[in-house]
Amino acid sequence: MEATTAQPAATKAPAPKKAKITERARAERKLAYLLCAPALIAMLIVTGYPIGYAVYLSLQKYDLRFPDEKEFVGLSNYSDVLTSSIWWDDVLTTTIITLASVAIELVLGMAIALIMHRAIFGRGPVRAAILIPYGIVTVVAAFAWRYAFDPSAGFVQGTFLLGDDAAPLTERAGSLVVIILTEVWKTTPFMALLLLAGLSLVPDELHEAAKVDGASTVQRFFRITIPLMKPAILVALLFRTLDAFRVFDSAFILTGGANRTETVSILGYNVLINRVNLGLGSAVSVLIFIAVILIAAFFVKVLGTSTAQQRGEV
Amino acid sequence: MTHTPREKAFWSIAILVVILYALIPVAWITSLSLKSPDQVADGKFFSGFSFENYDQIFSENTFNAALVNSLGIAAIATLISIALASMAAYALARLNFAGKAVILSGALAVAMFPPISIVGSLFDLWRAIGLYDTWPGLILPYMTFTLPLAIYTLSAFFREIPWELEQAAQVDGATPFQAFRKVIVPLAAPGVFTAAILVFIFAWNDFLFANTLTSTTDAQTVPAALAFFSGGSRFTEPIGAISAAAVVVTIPIIIMVLIFQRRIVAGLTAGAVKG
Amino acid sequence: MRRDRSKRFLAAFATAALSVVTGCGFSDTGGGGRGQTLNWYVFNEPGGANEEAIKKCNEESNGRYNIAYRRLPTDANQQRELIVRRLAAEDSTVDLVGMDVIWTAEFAEAGWIEPWEGDRALAATEGKLEGPRKTVEYQDKVWAIPFTTNTQLLFYRKDRVEEPPEDFTWDQMIEQAAADGKAIEVQAAQYEGFTVWINSLIAGAGGQVVDEEGDVNVGPSATKAGEIVSELANSAAAPPGMANNKEDQARIGFESERSNYQLNYTFIYPSAAENVGEDFQKKIGWARYPRTVADMPSRPPLGGINIGVGAFSEHKDLAFEAAQCLAQPANQAVASELGGLPPTTESAYGLAKVEKALPFADLLRESIEEGTPRPVSPAYSDISLAIQKTYHPPENVEPDKVRDKLEDRLKKAAEGKIF
């Protein structure tokens, strides 16, 4: 039972004993700071500083093509972005992609997790297979799907799924479907693995007890599995929602933002890198950052109340 | 335990569907890469074996250089990230100190951070200090953005290590270093290795940084090079060549995934269960 | 010079890593030997014309310079993205730039390229066709030397349709093709090639996206262009996947026999023989770009590559010399032979190589001389994006609204706003 005795000491600091900091504890603390410092500093330098710099740039008129015209303009870049229909259009597009792909992933991911959890054989091959989409380069996945739907090179056209003349990547709805499909294909495995971890936390005894009480499989799934998995589901949703909201690679390769499928990340990229308008582009960047914070805050709040509820119930 | 034939059939179909789901796009791009130029537009799922596209990409400097850049940058970023993360994870798992929450929430914040929010700043900073289109220019963001993943995975693994064994070994007469090397390193290695795989996959996969912070064969990685591939004539879209290059970058990932599948799954779930 | 040191370190590291991986070293330059290295950033010309030109000039320089071929992608947007980032970073390794004709104003205004003055200006423009010559001029200065040019022709199926009359219009062509149930191949994906099309349509109706003073002044031509785009996209002559088609999809479509007409660059002609066969190639006829309106000659698009000298280069004098050498008529002739790219120098058209490579040389020359440049403006890429967004996707264009939308976007582009 070594492992179990070691665990509590390691996972959480022991009950606050603030009375006296011993010499040893001080040395330990010093070592801990030394060990953590490089990672913390790296994270601060590469994310903290640039986001601060982005905020600074977003208050400037700063176009690399007209370097002499650099000047402080206050919030006018933000008002430009927020009053343009393009920005809101892109926010809508990004939201559609995010909601649709995360919803589909949740259902599919749960199905795959259940297969991996309950299958009576073949768990190994399933696990190996689903890790392929997880590991594959997103750009590669996007090219594979783009060519699959290409009117001349693709194989999807002319099958039962699509008519002979259909070219989904030439219109908005079709393009959105293909982008969502690519996202779903690539990231469902990640969702499935997170859910699998949650599934393994549901004790079998509960299921057995419910079975004895005459609950059907479906009832057991919705009454026992889902509620117990709620935190795991919310964590998975949080990560995937944030990830989907920054969607760039697949949309960039599939449509490049054509047919009104521009996502906020593509907009930021176009303004920053294509138009080299760093001032205006940074305003877009900062707005995306704020949107991500809002999404995260929302989930953390829901997550907080749900775990609190659970604790209250148990 | 016995199962009814109906159960067996159900699970067989379910498993088959999952495997097909995962493999169809991979099979498709592989088949595309094996088509000769006049077969590319035939719209068939499979039309034969021709290695023309592979000959073409490997005879081009662009792709070879990109492959070297990808390997080198991902490998160095992985090494540094794992080194930094191991130190932090050790502290988190083994030491008592105020400020654990700072590290963990800092890592969480970086994990949620949208890269698009800083590519503009990084571009402007990198061009000012000469890191634009260089290896370090990509290694820095990669190692940073993989730190959270590495720290969470590693600290989850490190918590499972029975550290008392180290003291036991010392009692038995081993020096502290021997104890560390002979006892702890072998125990920690699988976790470190798992984290390294996950970090490598991340760096190998990245497109946004590679696309914005590089411009030539000096530092362009494969995903960025793929998006900028040139065709056989000024206006030809090089479907076959892109597919071949796509297959080449996919092979190492598939090999890694197949060999280390248990570890990857353990690593991905280890960090997540704690919430 | 920390930068140089870190670069050298990296280069050494990269080479070492490569040797480990592949077991051999590699060199990017292609040319060996002595002399000052000049980097030429230019699109990767798969026919080998750029290599030939480099080889010739390196020999002619007698070892004073050594041009290194730094390949950029073939797509104009992508080329620009990559080179602009380098120039904005004030990279001193950019000695020579292969510039798409549309970049002159932007690069000149930003101070990224050196002006050609005095004798150099004369050398750059003397004996050049008028269209290409205008693309190197901006605000009364010369900014580059024209190398190759390009324009689109109307290719048609001689075995299926009659030779188009001189005043053939888009409307007539769409009507004809729709009646035959065959397609017209165009470039209508959302990218630079789409701007090329729209710009020619607008110019063909006498309009101009941006006038000489740099002001937005599209006028009713924008509406006429919208009518044509929408008419084609919603007719039976619209090719499948039209809104995603670039030059190559158009070529493939034409080769698949689905279409009677194709607007495209001349590369499709050798391709027809290569990918389908000589018999197919013989069925292809060519004519001048169709008219937007019946009573005005058409304004074919004008493309091509000029060679500029980087403003941050440490070897500008040598670079000017090398640029002139690269752009000499003999190299232009090689570019037509190997890459199918028409020359910018009048005299080069007389060379036997050119006549052999381009059977339609006379028509090309006429089209180039009367072609329309794309808008000259330092904010060109914004203008182009504004045009693309306004007219894309083609089937949803509302001709009566398109002018206001375009003018609004162009105004925002000029003011550096989101559009």
C-alpha cells in the first residue's frame, strides 16, 4: 500500500500548518521555485509579453506598408472592428462551426468511448485506429477532405451522398459542412479519450444495483453514467469549445475563408499577415482573446456549480 | 464469460465502423499520392501504384528542407519543453510550497490561449530581433504552448512514482545520485516518454505559427510548406505531390501511435481526470 | 551583428541535422563558386527558365556575383505574403525580387525596393512593350525591370463552335455556350485570379477601379461586370464547381471535354498535347479576350514578373547589374520556350525560339499592348481582396447592389479599416 500512502502527501499540500516554517520547508520551497521558474518564465515571455504587446499595438495606427504613419489612435481600431459587419459575420460563422462540431463530437465521442469501455473484444484495434485522426497533421486531414470533395479529383461526388454536379466547397452551407466534418473527424478521438477517462470513474456496482432494481440500459446510461460523468464531460467540452473557436488550419486549407466561411482566426491572419496592418489586426487578436476568456469563464462557472451540486448530493 | 452471437455481431459492426471512420481519409490521401498525373482527376478511390509523386517531392529542395526543419524544430522543442516541464512537475508532485495554484492556473491559461492572438506581436518582435524565419523563432512558441500539456501529464505520472524507494536505496548504501539514476529514472521514464510523444505530435502538427513566422526553406516546416507547394507548371495545382508529402508526414505519426498507443491514451487521460 | 551569428549557427545546425537525416549535404544556391552572393527571391518556375537565366548571368559576371535562386510559391498571393514579411523585417539578404506586376506601388511606397534612376531607368524601360513598361512605373519613377509578361486568351473548340467574331461579347458567348449545353471555363475561386477577371470586365466597360490619382472611381462598369458574372454563374454555361475554380481546374475542365470556351493563360496549350494528345490540341482555337460591351475593345488582363532591387540589400550596384542581365531578351526567350511566358521586350518576339513556343505570338502581343493593368495603388492587396469579397460567390452577385458594395469596401480598404 505504498502508493496510496504516498499519494495524499504528494497530491495536495497537507493541512495548513502555518505556525512555523522550518528550515527544511524553506529549502524545499526554494527548490520548488527554482524548478518552476524556467517554465513559468517561458510561458510569461512567449504568451504574456506578446499579448501585452498586442494590446499596445491595437491602440496604434500601425501598417507596415506605411511605417511612417505610426501613431497612437486610442480605441479607434476596436470601434472599426466592432462596427464592421465582417467581424460579426465571422463571429457567427465561427460560432456555427464551434457549436456544430462540438455537439457532434460529444455524441460521437461518447459512442466511441462506450465502445472502448464496454466492447467485449477488439478494444486494442479501436484504440489504435482512433489515435490516427488524433495524431494526424490537421493540414493533411484538411487536404484529404478537400480533395475528397473536389469535383474532378474527389471520390465523394457521384456516390449516394452527393449528386454528380455537386461541389459543396463552392457554396456556404456545403463549405461549412465540410469544415465541420474535418474538425469532427480530427478531434472526436480526443473527446472520446477524455470521456473514456470519465467513464472509468463510474463504479460498476452502481450499474449492478440499478440492474437489480430493473433499470434498462438506456435508463442506466442517462440516470447513472451521465450525471456521474458530468465533470469529465464539461472539461472535455471546455477544451474542445476553446479549440474549435480558434479554428484556423482546416478552414484555411479547405476554403481560405471563401464563400463566407471566414472564421475570426482567418480574419485576424488576413489583417495581420496579408495586409500587414498590425494595429488593426492586433485589435482583432485582442478581441479573440477576450472572447476566449469569456467562454472559459462561462465553463468554469458551470463546472464549479456542477461539482458543488454533486458534492451536495453525495 | 460467454456472449450471445447477437452481442458479438453488434460489437463487431461497431468496431468496424470506428476503424473505417478513422482510416478512410488516410487511405484516400495515400491512394491519391499513388496516382499518376493522368489518374489524379479520375475521381476513383483507388487507381493503381505509381511512385512518381514521391520521386518528385524528394527531388525538390523545398520538401526535403521542410522535412528537416519539421524534424529538427519539433525534436528540439520537445527536448526543451520536457526538460522544463519535468522540473516543474517534480516540484508540483513532490514538494510543498505555496504557489502551486499559480503554476497550475498559469499552465491552464496557456493551454486555453488562442495562438492567433499573439502571432502578430510575435511577428513584429521576431523581425525586430532577427528571429523571423529561424528555428528558434518556432521552437520558442512550440515549447511554450506544449508546456501545459507536458506539466499536467508529467505531474500526474510523477504522483504515481513510489518515491520512498529512493530513500530505501540510499539506506541500502547507494549514493543519492545512484539512487536517483537506478531507481527513479526507470520509474519516471515511461511518463517522460509519453509526455514527449504528445509534445512532439503538437509541434509536428502546428500550422499557424509555421505559416506566419517563416517564409523560406530556412525554417518552413512541412505543414506550412504543404500549403505553399508549387505545381508542375505555373498554374497547376499539385494534388499528387501534396498528397505524397502529406503521406510522408503522416507515416511517423502513425508509427508512433501504433507503437505507443497505450502510453498516449494513458497520457491524454492522466492529465484530464483530475479536472 | 548578432543576427548574422545566429543565422550562421542555424545554418550550420540545419546542415548538420540534414546530414544526419539524409546522409548527405545540400546546397540551395545551385551555382557554385566565387563572387558576391545575390539572393533572387522569385516564384519557382518549374520549366527551368529561372535556373537557365541564373546560370547564364553567373557566367557573364565573370565571378563578380553569384545569383542564388530562392524559390517562392507559384501562387501570387502566397508569393507576396512570404516576400512582404521578409521585406517588412528589413531583411538584408533580399537582393533581387521577382515581383508580380501588381506589387510595384505597394513596395515602392513602403520603401522596400530601390528606384531605378538615370541610365538604369532607361535600360529598364527601353524597347519594352507598353503594357509591361507601365507596370514598373509609379509616381514618375521606375521601380523594376520587366522580365516576363502574361495575358489571357479566349480558347475555344474549333470542332464545336465557330470562330468568334472580332466584337464577340461575354453576353454572346454565354448565350452560345448555354444553348450548346457546354461550359465556359473561368477563374472564379476567391483569389487573385478572380480579381484578374473582374478587373478586365470592368476595364472592358471603360471603367477603372482606381483612377490615376489613386481615387476610387469604379462607376457603372462595376454593375456591368456584376451582370456578366451573375449571368454566367446562373446559366447552363457555368462549369461545375465554378466558385472554386482556378487556372488549373479550368484547364482540367476544358480537357475533360465539358466546355467549349476557356479564358486562360497560354500554358493550357502545351498541356493539352501533353495530357490529352496532339489530336485534342489541334481542336483548340484562340481569339482575343471577349468584350464586356459590344462597342468597346476588350481589355485583356496583364500579368507578369518584374525584377526589383531590395532596398535593404548590401550590394545594390551589383544587384542592378544582375537584374538587367536576368531580364535580357535572350533570357526572356528562354522563359517563353521553357515556361511559356511571353517576353516583355519587343525585339524578343522576333527570336525563333519565341515564335516556335508561342504559335499565337501576334495575338499575345496585341493583347499585351492593349491589356489593362490591375489597379495601381500601394494598398493593392486590400483593393484586390475588396473586389474578391464583393463579387464572390459569383452566383449570389446582385448586379444592382454590387457597385455600392464595392465602393464602400474600397473606401474602407483605403482607410485601413476592416471590410
